[in-house]
Amino acid sequence: MTTALTKEEAYEFLDSHPGWLILSTVGKDGYPHSVPVSYFRLGDQIYVNARFRTQRAKNAERNHRVSALIETGRTMQDIKGLLIQGEAEMISQPEEVLPLMREAARTRGIPEERLPTEPMPDMAFIRVKPRRFISWGLSRG
């Protein structure tokens, strides 16, 4: 039987699978909008990049409820997943965006001397504040 993960265990699983997660937002029509996005975590918050004009950015501004999903495995025997439900906040001010761009690049292994020095036009981030963790195929024992 699967045991619910603690916040720390959920973050450990999240951090051990860098790269992509599926971010789901709610569209204007009420339907879910799910897309793969790159991410990184700082403290208790998850950041995904989103240009102003993307559907995910528009949706997150309109409805702050989002979910993020990471899943691993290829068969029912080894599948593992983590669903994070949370609240989104748009980060769009250049003085806030640049440090996040630098952190995103750093987590992708970009050397310090090649990190961005200016924010990209139209660049924003969605900050996800987790409220609930749902996991499957993961146990402490």
C-alpha cells in the first residue's frame, strides 16, 4: 500500500526528476489546459517559465488554481507519480524575472559566466505555491 509522502519527501521526488512536469491550468471555458513545462524549485515554491501571451499564463492570471504532475515508470509495476495542487502567482516585473531566469539556467547546468544578464522581453514565471501533494507508487517502506 502506498503511504502519503511528507512535504520533504515530495520535494525530494520532485528534485530527483529535473526537466519537465505537466502544468494544468483552467481555461476560460472551464476545461483543463495541460502542457509540459520546464521547472525548478526554490524553497517551498515551484517556478515554471511562461511568456505573457501563452495560454498557461493567461489561465494562471485568471484562475490561480493549478496542478503540476511528475510521473515516472513504464509499466504498472514501476509507475510512480506526484501531483501537486497549488495556487499560481504571475511574476512579470523585470527585476524579479532576471534572477529567476538565472536560476532556471543554473539548474540546466549553464555555467555562471553564461547566465543571462538582462531579462528577456515578454518573459514571466508562474510561481506555484503547493497546497496539497498526492502520490502513487511511492512509499516510505
